[in-house]
Amino acid sequence: MADLLVTGDGARRTIAIDELRARALVRLDVDYVTRRKRERHEVQGVHLYDVLRDGPLPLDPKHKMSGLTVVVVAVSADGFRVVLSLAEIDPEFGHCAALLATRYNGELLTRPTLVMPGDLRASRYVRDVARLCLLRVEADERQADRVLPRAHG
């Protein structure tokens, strides 16, 4: 069986697929469009945020609301990657119901699939998730000046 690796800024742990399966109490029907057709699937899994909050999360106690600067990179066994913000999956902010599915249409999966139930397309679904990487995004003044317009006063 394949384990799920959680890495990143201050994080390094392994989650056994059996542990995910034991926590997989959420059942959803998801609808999405692929390039070819509209599809509907039944999935069962655990909310991604619930898995990540078991920690450690790369929070910076020196900065207010530092969780708003954390990104999650879901990486499949074949290298496909999708980036989410921690805030978008946090129930107190975006409350996106991102799910690590351990069953798809009743079949047990060897590795979880990241399911984004609110997405109309399946492009951010990640099959065979092998790793979740948590990174804190920090910008220095030079980077911020390129992105944010300066206030004129």
C-alpha cells in the first residue's frame, strides 16, 4: 500500500492509506465536465483541511493570520501538480470542501484522489496523490513592489 507524504516548511510526516480510509466518512456525488463529456461520480473520503490541520502547519507566530500565506501543492505519483491556498480550504475562510477520496464509485483507491467538488471542471482533481507540500509564501519589499501598486500620498 502507498503512503501519503506531507512535506514542506517545517512539515515531514507520513500518513498511511489505511488511516485515510478509516477517516473517510464524507460521501459526495460530484459532477464535472471533461473535454469530452459531463460526468457524475460518487466519492468517499476525508476533507483535505482535516488531514492538514493535524499538523504541523507552517505558521509564523510573528505575523498576523499567517495561515493566509500558506499554499498546498498536491503532487501525484506521476508528477502532476495542483496548488491550493490553505485559506481556500479552511472552514473559517473559503470553506472549499476539497476531499482526499479513498473510494471512487465504490472502488478502493491505492492512493487518494484530490477531489474539488465545487469545480465545474475536473482539471484540479489529482489522481494518485503521493505528496502534499505545505509552503509559506513570503514576499520581500522588492517582490511586493512588483505585484502591488504603491500608494501615493
